[in-house]
Amino acid sequence: MTITLEIINLHVSIDSKQILKGVNLVVKQGETHTIMGPNGSGKSTLANTLMGHPKYMVDKGDILFDGESIVKLTPDKRAKKGLFLAFQYPHEVSGVSVFNFLRSSYNSVTSQSNAKPLSIIAFRKYLREKMNILNIEEEFTKRYLNEGFSGGEKKKSEILQMAVLAPKIAVLDETDSGLDIDALKTVSEAINKMSSPDLGILLITHYQRILKYIKPQFVHVLMDGKVVKSGSMSLAQDLENKGYDWIRDSL
């Protein structure tokens, strides 16, 4: 059965200021969607709302995951259902190694299915399989989470987390932010390696450059808190060539 993330007429406010004004979107497993839009259009608000950040108030509408409303669920319960969010600015966690963080996250998420927690040895074997796929050295997991990491290393850490948790739907918020061209290629290759019929991806970005390496089937433009246009990769190319004004002028 295909898992679907369905956003229905979503209205969201922060400190009584409405940011999202009726977003409608459907993302299915096996699909890659990209949301683009100018600064202040509501892209990061959408990402944080999907993961249940308490600062963002859902005033109207719904978010369905596998047919069930998740609006009132806490972030950890959403994650346990199979929803993953890669943040634009990941936090440093001093004193907690990447390995221990990933093992704790994995055991927490899999507890939803009453699975027995993996031992350190069993998890190390499982993690090594994922690291081999993504070409990540074992030394990387001994470092404290995001402490002293470059922008590319922070993104690589999140993609490894996504590989370990094996979500049904992943929301990647500004994954290309702050990356030089080499880091962008590395992170994009890792995301492409994770693509499968079991994973739906919602990639939120301001720039078209990451789409040189990741090819979505669907491109959506978010403007003034609404999805105002949808199309294929050709839409992203139009945005690269003409900017957003031509869409704004047509509204």
C-alpha cells in the first residue's frame, strides 16, 4: 500500500501573523516533489508545520499521513509514523556522537512497530551498510553530532539519518543552503541513492541549482502562502530563466 502525505487547505500563523493561506499538496511514496518560492513565501513555515513545531499554529485545514490526521501529533510521533524532516540549520549536540544519536533515533522510531531494540553490534552492522551506500567513512560517526561540521557534513549527517530511519516521506528543507558546488554534488548523490519506490521526497529550495543533480517529477511554486503553480522540471527551468515576477504578474 502506497503511503501518502496530503496537505489540505492548510492555514498556519506565527505570533498571530498568517503565513500559509491555503496550501494544498499531495506527495506519495516513490515521488519526488520540489517546492520553490521567493524569500518569505512560507517554505520553511510549511516544513516546520509538517514536523509539528509548536511555534507554528494550524488555524485551518489538515495534514494527513497515510489517511490519518497528524496535526495534533508531537514531532516524535510523526517521525515514528514515517515522516522525516532535514532541517535548514541542524543543531550541534555536544557530547553525543553521531553513532549514539543514530542508534537512539533508530530504536525510538522502530519501537512504533514493537520491534526489539538493536544491540550495539547489530546496529553497527546495519549502520555500516548504510554508510557504504552513501560512501561515508566510519570515523564520521565517532564525531559529536554537528559539532565543528562544515555545511556539507551537516547535510551528509542528515541524509545518513534518513537512510538509517528509512522514512516513508522525507521533507528536505533548503538542503542546498550554504553548500559549495562540491558539497552540493556529494549531498545530491546521497539523496539520489536513497530514492526508491518506498520513499517520497518533498524538497524545499530557493534555488534551482540543486535540481541539476536531483530530478523531481513535480515542481510547485509557493507564493504568498499558497501553491500558485505546479508543473514538471520545465517549470523550474522557467523560474531559473525568468525569476518569479512573471508568475506574480499572472495572479
